Amino acid sequence: MCMTTRWLGALVILTVIGGCGGDDAKGDMEASVNAMSQPIATDTLGKPALTDPNIVAIVDGANMADSSMGAMATRRTKNADIKTFARMMMGEHHALRVAGRDLAVKLGVTPELPAGDQGDALHRTAMQELTGASDADFDRMYITHEVEYHEWLAATATAARAAAQNEELRALLDTAIPVVQKHLDEARRLQAKISR
């Protein structure tokens, strides 16, 4: 029996909602942490359950999601450091998205999300949660989301790199992984700074 593959969108929402407070949010945060600890699914023969078209689609969705979150943060935050970080998210995730799309065209790979993927709907919900956040809560919620999201994204990109069948797709992930780590390091630095 195949394990269920983690989808990007569910984690994005759970991490954002987890920053909202309350018992329900605490449960969502615990679910988010549990989801992040699960490996990319494999089938009964140990082969990766993700195909190259799945990886291309997930990477595209991840870059779109974080770029759009960054765009929202540049409009909402009054904190200069967070604004700079959000602009970096917009620019660097957009560049990774363009590279991924260009590679998909070059290879003739049609991105295909795994069956049952809820990423788009969940991303819209996450954006609504941040839109509804008070000015006082926005920076904390956004940076908490970015830390947890990039922790998940780093693990997912590494697992996707191992699952990728195409060498050029693996090379693209090799380029993306250090960028994601840089984002994670900066998000953690900002999180520590704003929690003082």
C-alpha cells in the first residue's frame, strides 16, 4: 500500500493558521509539524511516488506561493527588514519559478500535481489568514510561516532531488536547495529579532 504523499498546500496553510493562536491553531500547528516530519512517499517497491511531472508542478506551486506571500508582506509590513526579506522572496522564488517552467518546456514535461492536491485552495486560505491579521500580528505570523515553510521546503526539495529521474531537473533542484537554505537562515534571524 502506498503512503500518502505530502502536498505543499496543506503545509502552507497549517503553518500560517498555526500562527493565529488558540486551541484549534495549536492542533493545526502540531499537524503541520507532523506533516513536515514525514518523508516523501514511496510505493511498495521503494520507488519514489513522485514523478518528474509531479516534482515540476510542486516546485512551481511552491515558488508561486512564496512569491505571492512576499508580495503581500511588502504591502503590509512596516518593518524594513521584513520588507527586504519579502522582496527577496518575491524575486528569488520568481526566478526559480521561471527556471523551472523553462526547463519543463525544454524537456517537454507537463507539470502534473499529484491526485487530490489541494495546494491552490489552501494557498488562497493562507493568503486570507494573513490578509485578516492585525498589523500587530502580521509580522510575527508572516515570519513564523516563512521559517516553517522553508524548513519543509528544504526537506521536500532534497527528497524531490533524490526522486527526480531527469538529470537536468536534479541540477535545477541542486541550484534551488542552497537558495531555500539561505531563505530559511534569514527567516530564522528575523524571527529571533522580532521576538525580542
